[in-house]
Amino acid sequence: MSLTLEKFQQAARVVNAVILETGLVFSKHFSQQTGNKVWFKPENMQLTGAYKIRGALYKISLLSETQRSRGLITASAGNHAQGVGYAAQHFGAKATIVMPETTPLVKVNNTKAYGAKVVLHGNLYDDAYAHAVQLAEKNGYEFVHPFNDLDIAAGQGTLAFEILQSLPQTDVILVPIGGGGLAAGLATLAKTLKPEISVIGVEPAGADSMRVSVKAGKVTSLHKVETIADGVAVRTPGDIVFPFIQKYVDDIITIEDKKLVDVFLDMMESHKMIVENAGLLAVAALKYLNVKDKNVVALLSGGNMDVISISSLVQHGLRNRGRIFTFSVRLPDRPGELHRISGIIARERGNIVEMQHNQFVDINRNSEKGTELVLTLETFGHEHKHEILTALSQEGYQTTL
């Protein structure tokens, strides 16, 4: 079996009858930052909140009524789960989804909402996958692989039709890589339609199984994966799609998790978009491209995040940028000291978010440092933070970060 233009066209007919057309979004913010013309393909706005519905629809459309009647099963960190759940419901089939126990609650609940049965097993995708294979063999279910399947890859690859129809002058496409189905399909079709285009994969540094495999010239498993980008936390890439990655993906960039935190804030503040960590990989990679004045499309692969994860990213992002910071200061236990410190902070335009006042930090309450004050402030950034700390120091207060 191969990925031919005819196969992609057939997949597009199936997929386009169901999905939303997400178009392209121009980013003035990232264009100015990078020196390229940057566009986003916002699959975070897709049905089920991710591109994964494309491959699931096409794969299940190819199954016979007998195969569908036996029931479907898959393993997924979340987005493929929802895609299979939606597609199974669309075709009137029952689906069982095995998900890692660490899967965000929103993905679990959304998958159940599409009528699928959810089984939580293991800490990583690979654990869930092994259990799903066992259940498929035991119960005779039809397995719908999340990435190591050329039908799945063809469905995901339909994105290339839309990107090049919207922006024929696209020079570079940045695509997140987990197991490799998306990158294999998209790169193959993009190069078929426009051979001179550059397709660059992006992986988290803590889960770079595809980069390691390409470098080794064969599919290679990592000893462990550690990344906040749960949607691409795969130890072993797909052997079926691997040759297409080797042939059509021009390069693979790796991104540290801490970079995703800053990019998450950028997407929220500049584009008002919620993009999950795996989807942020392509955005984070923009600044590592060795090109200028090119039309670059970054694929936002999904937007399924639970509120707790969003809150954590916002908090860490604000602290990374110095827009929230916490410090402590020792002061005398006497009337007026809190008023004095708050007055200095107000004068410097700092905003107190939280304050803890401990009068019993020192056994000698008459000491000049008998009380400890712990303050969390909102500021405009690192420069403003240092201005506030300097002002406190000039007034005789010794602060500790």
C-alpha cells in the first residue's frame, strides 16, 4: 500500500463531507518576531478540537459493515480518542478507547460524550496501546491505530490540500510529530503537490523518538519520554509511516517544554486561542527556522486542554516573564510598616496579588527583623520587577526572592 494522490483525493472527499474548514490565520505578531510571513492552520478549532478526526473518518469509512459491527477499539492520549469516538458515532459503530491514566479530564469526558467506552490504563500512550491490542484480540474488535496506518496518514494528510489551496505560495510547513502519521501524510501530499516546499517536523526534546529514529536510520524506541506535550508523548514511532518521514520530511526541530509555556501565553494574548502543548510545538519552532521573508504555515494540531492545565501554564508563563513574582522581606513588628511597604509598591506601580504576614518568625518580636512579609506582585515584566526591588532596597528593606 502506498500514499498516492488518488488515495488523498478519496480521503478528502470523505473528510470534507463532515469536518469544518479551518482556513488559515495570519499572525502579525509572529511575523514581526521571526522575519517571515507566518500563518496558522488552526485545527484547534476543528470538530473534536483536533486534526485527528480526519484520519479516523477516512479509516472507518473504509471498513466493511461486518468490521464495524464487531466494534472498534483504539489507544490514544486524547485527540485520536475523540476523533474515533466522533467518527464511530457518525458511521453507527461502537467504539472502545483505551487512554493513559494521565489523560486530561476534558479529553476523557469529551470522548465519552461521543458515545465511546473509555478504559484508563497505564501512564503513557505505549501502556494504553498494549492493553488495547490485548482487548482487540480478546473481543474481536477492529483496531484503529492512531498513527501507524497509511489510511490514517492519508486522512491526516488532507490538511495539505487545504493549506496549499488557501496559500499556494507556502514555502514552509511546520508540523508536530508524535508517532508520525500526521507528518507522513501531510509531507507526502505537500511534496506531491509542490515538490519544492519544505516540511519540517517538530518534537518535544523529552520525546524525540522520530528524530532519534531518523538519525539512526531505523525505528528506535526511547527508554522514557518526559514532556508536557502529552499528545505527542510516544516512545516508539510507527514503522509503517517511518519511510515516508525519511523521504519527505526535510528536518526535525526539538523544543524544550519551557518554551511551550511562553508560546502558550503568546497565543492567548495575541490570538485569543487555546492551543494544547502538542499544538504549540510548531509555533515554538518558528524562531528556529533558518529562513527569512518566507511564507510559513504552522499547524496548530489541537486545542483540548483542561482548565487546571491552562491555569498552570498561565501561572508559569507569567512568572517566567516576571509579570508575577514572589519575594519575602523581614521588618520590625510595629504599626505602620505594612502601610509603608505597600506605599512604596504602589508608588512603583506594582499590584499586590497575595500577602502573608508572619509575626512569629523570630522569637524576639522586638528585633528589627522580627516579622516576615511574603508578597506576590503583578508587574509589567522583569525590568519593572527589579525597579520595585530596588526601590524597597533604597528604603532600607532587604528582600529575598
